[in-house]
Amino acid sequence: MSTFSPRPESNSSHLAGEFFVAAELSKRGYCVALTMGNAKAIDIFAELDRRSVNIQVKAIRHKKNVGWPMFKNKVLSNVIYVFVCLNGIEDPPSYYIATPNEVRPRIKEYTIRGILNRGAVNTPQFLDRWDKIELALAAQPVSRKTR
């Protein structure tokens, strides 16, 4: 039997992050819709009690990764950001939840890239702060469903 373990595609980390976040939101009673495709601004629409929130997911595979690549000018005002560290197979993912105003000042930009360092969000202010999604929902008007 071979012990070869192929390296996962780079896009698979992002997809895994989206599915883990969708599962966590589902557990919390949200109706969740994932958007598919690359280079999209919104990864997940989450709805609860006829209110919805837009969520952008950024995922890295290991704690060894420095952080999530992103630029300040790409941070959208109407989106909640969930940063996921997938961790090892034996450990559950870590979730860091932030508003756009919390994300922008923490991004370090260089000549050709930008990054949100894991250390900048690895605090109780962000770790497992699912309540930030509830607060974003509370700020949304109730949608009127018509038939």
C-alpha cells in the first residue's frame, strides 16, 4: 500500500472553509446559500428571521500559514468576514469573525501583496465571535416576502 499523500489543490482550502462555515451557520439555525465560482465577492448568504447577511470566507490550511492574502481596497462594507484555519485532520477548524472596519486596519500591504496576519485576529475579540453575524443581521431590515 502506498503512503503517498498528494498535496491538495490550493482552491480546496477555500472550498473547505466555505463548507465548514456553512455548517456552523446551519447548526446555529441559519438558512445558508453558498455561491459557486472563483473571484466572487460574496461566498455565503445567511438568512434568519427574514433578515440576511453577506459573508466572505478566507481559509488557510495550517497554523503554520502566516495569514490570509487580501488588500484593504477589496474589503467590502456590507460583508462579514470569517477567517478559517482548517488545522490538522485531528483538530477542528478555528474561526475568526470580523467586521470590515475591524479587518481593514489589520491588513499589512506591501508592494505586490497584502496579508491579514493570523496573529492580528487570534484574540478573543475575533475567535468564534458568531455573535457578530447576529449583530449584522439585527442591523438589516426585515425582507417582505411576496408570493
